[in-house]
Amino acid sequence: MNEKEKMLNGMLYDANYDKALIKEREKCKILCAKYNNSSYEDTVSRREILLEILGKTKGNFIIEPAFWCDYGYNIELGENFYSNHNLVILDPAKVTFGDNVFIGPNCGFYTAGHPLNPDERNKGLEYAKPIKVGNNVWFGGNVTVLPGVTIGDNCTIGAGSVVTKDIPDNSLAFGSPCKPVRKI
């Protein structure tokens, strides 16, 4: 099994030294830089660049620059997706957003994690677990979502939250760590 197959299957894989993965990330970072440096008025070119980066989208989506991701092909956007400035998606595993998802500025979705064992970590090994966001979800600014988290439908995640565990449907949740505080 090659390193990409290990990555996509949630196993420890060589993220730092595998030439094929490095090349894929480099291609994606070049496209992200092109997007981030494009003219804001040139909406057609900006959309074309995003379509080249992203794995799957529906018709209506907006990602304000700056936007960075690792691979792009593991990102799926639902209909009526909006992200404010400075979105970061580390996507060695799938990151799926439902319909009507709104993301405040300076948010990050990180599927990559690293071993606690320093010897493994120092070899450049990491793992990736998918993130899934349901429909009708709003993220306040400066939210961080960690590997393996599922956020249900109709949720609001408060500004500054660090989401370490699943959030059930119809929840207002916030904090570090983020916890549901009431049903909505």
C-alpha cells in the first residue's frame, strides 16, 4: 500500500517525505496562491481556480480569500456555501460540508493528526480522520474543527470554539473544548 492509500484509509502515513504526496500538496498550494493573489473583480477566473482545487461542489459557493488547503480533492461543498476570509482546510481525509453552511473568518478544519509518540512523529508520520458538517450550520469566527468530528444539521458553533468531539443536530455549541449548551 502506498502512502496516499494509507492516508485515505486513516492509517499512519509518511506526510513529510513521500514525494508523491509532496508533489500533490505543492500543486494545490500553487493553485491556492494563484487564487489568493487573483483580482477580486475577476469572479470568473477565481471560480475556475476553485473548481480546479476542490473535489466536489454544488452550484452556489463563495470562498473569500485567503484560502488554503493541502490537497483540495478531499473537500466537498454543498449548495449555498459561504466562507469568510482566511479559511484553512487540511484535507488528507475527506471534509464534507452540507448545504447552507456559513463560516466566519479565520476558521480551520484539520483532518490531520500526529502520533503522541515522538519517535513516530519525528519520522514525519501522521494520520487523517474525516470531518463532516451537516446542513444549515453556522460557524462564528476563529473556530477550529479537529480530526474525526461530525457536526449535525442546524447547528451554530460559537466564535473561538475548538471542536474536538461530535456535535448533535440542532445544537448551539461553543467553548474550548466546544460543547452543546442548548437545543435550537
